[in-house]
Amino acid sequence: MSGKKINFQELLNTMLSASKEVLKKEWKNVGPVAELQIKNIIHNLEQIAILKLSGKISEEQAKLHLTLQRESFKTILLSFEGIGIIIAEKTINAALNAVKNSFNKAIGWRLL
């Protein structure tokens, strides 16, 4: 990693704000579940950072892991009435794009 400390709480808050912006009307119903999924993604980003530092994960493995997280989040969003594939994708993309530059720079890989 580039040596920059990652503030995962800040990433969480940024991702939640970005998701909430996309899911404005649906946030009341979807918010708790979306927050849980984003917390899971943050936890996985933390684990990837730790594994990278110890040399126990490759960039390809990390990308696959994040792809699984994205698909899980999308599947859960799609289970809510009124949320279609486009809104689900926009929500996930907004959350990840909001932290992409800072996380990628800190970890030294283009994961997000």
C-alpha cells in the first residue's frame, strides 16, 4: 500500500450519503438494509487492505471478492418492490465511486 492510512468510518459515511442520494424515495424502507450491505463492503475493503499488506491476496482475487460483494448488494436491493436493476446499479456505483479515488490511491490498486 502507499502508506496512507485509510479512514474506513469516513468511507462508510461517504458511501451511505451517496446511496441515500440515489435512493431518496426508497431510503425509508431500504436504508437499514443498504446500510448493512455497505458496512459489509467496508469490512471487506478493510480485509483486502490487511491481506494486501501481508501479501496474502492478489489484485485479481481482491477484484473478484468485490464483484461478489457488488452482486450480493444488487440482489438484496432488487428484492425491494420498486427498485429495478437501473436503480440498484446506480446505488452501488454511486457508493463505490464516492470512495474510489481515495481507496484506490491508498491501497495502490484499481479495485473500485
